Amino acid sequence: DTGVSQNPRHKITKRGQNVTFRCDPISEHNRLYWYRQTLGQGPEFLTYFQNEAQLEKSRLLSDRFSAERPKGSFSTLEIQRTEQGDSAMYLCASSFREGWTEAFFGQGTRLTVV
Amino acid sequence: EDQVTQSPEALRLQEGESSSLNCSYTVSGLRGLFWYRQDPGKGPEFLFTLYSAGEEKEKERLKATLTKKESFLHITAPKPEDSATYLCAVQTQRTGANSKLTFGKGITLSVRP
């Protein structure tokens, strides 16, 4: 297990289409975070899971966004009816212990909406 | 609302030319301040966590310091491989150890050989 895995790495979609991204955390990491990063900006928090429970959601996460983590393992982030403003890098991070010191980020999924 | 401001936005250094990156923060109760390195097209890589004013941490050519209002990332005798975007993030006391990090926009460092 070499780290947090995100798929796909790149996704180009037409405006109005639905897209789904997957994050596989490091084995036994029970905490999982989704962030979004646009060009020239720092990552912005979207949502957080502890095991299968979604414990916190940002107001940035509109009704078109939904995230799941069935069985507390991998997680998916779905965006419905994509808009050009959704174009960004979507980052996933996972951790086992409390706090961020032992959290690791994945390589991200870059979404381009045309 | 928690705020993190990083300056300058971009920094170009000659190899061996030491400098500092600044991170100013406004939070209601700091739990921790984090520094990350991010290479183009990759996720952030953890560098340091600082918890209280006066704390310092070092790793190779990097040294992070913390005051009550800001943090500095000092780079001593940088090399071209230090070129990256350096992100600062804060975590507040409000929601505990697993709460979100609030990031600054980052500082893009370029080190010329």
C-alpha cells in the first residue's frame, strides 16, 4: 500500500454531465477528507468522513455535490450537472490517528468542464 | 472566519540565496499551523506542524517558526529541487483534532541554478 490513490487522474467532461471520482485511502485509515483546489489557490475543504459517517460538509458543497464512503473504505465524490466553475483539482486525504500530522494527500483528480 | 494570508505570492531565488516565506493568520484559537510542499500536478506533502508561539522545527534546509500572529518558513541555501509551491494551513480549537484545515493561497518558489 503506497499511499492514497485517486482515480481518474484527469477527467474532461461537457457541461451538464455527471462525473464521479474515487479515492482509496491508505489501509486502516478511518478518516477521509475531500478538498478542491483551483489554479493559484490553496485547497478548500469540502467534506470529512470518519469511517462511513460524513461528519462535516462545507457550504461550498452545493446540492449538486454528493460524497459517500460505504463500509468506511473507499470514497466517491459525485458532481451532477457539471458547470465550468467546477473545473478544479479534487484532492483526497486520509489519516489514521487524530490530527493532521499523519495525514496524507492523494495526487488528485483534475476535472475540466468544457 | 479563519483567515490565512501568505506572502509573497511568488519568489524567485538564486541557488544559495536564503530567504523567508510568510504566513499570517487570524483564527479564534489556534490548534495547529501546518506547512506543506506541493509540486505541480501533485497533492500537498506534509512538512511541519507548529502548535504554540515560540516553537521551531527544522528539516534539511527548511526551518519553520511560529508567533501569535504569523509563521515563517526559512529556506537556507536553497537548491533548484526546493522549487515548489509552499502552502500554510491552520486548524482551530473549535472542532477538535480531526477538523478541517484552512489553507492559504500558497507561495510559488523558483530557485535558479
